[in-house]
Amino acid sequence: MTIERAVRLLAGAIVLVSLALAYRFSSYWLWLTAFVGLNLFQSALTNWCPAMSIFRAMGLKDSAASSAR
């Protein structure tokens, strides 16, 4: 698995979990969904997010397309 795919997987999982928590407990959990969305937005503009550093430290590799740049 590449870093880019892991970031998308993590973001999707957090969004789904936060939506379930908002439905079950409190609508304040939607702030987590908003945070993930904003983080994905800035990641698209800067090509960096904190999760990428964590996944790199865990040994995941960049995709071949981004390594060729």
C-alpha cells in the first residue's frame, strides 16, 4: 500500500466513524468530519498532511507517480 492510498483510507474511515458517532451520540462529532475535509483540501494544495509523515515513518512508500516528479 502506498502513502497516498493509506491517507485516503484513513480519511474515509475517520469520516465514516465520525458520522456514526454524530448519529449515535452528539452532532459535535461532525467537527471531526469537517477537520478531515479541511485537511484533505489543504493536502491537495500542498501535497502534505501529518498522516503522510506518520505513514512514511511506518515504512510505507510513495506512489511511483509522485516519486518520478
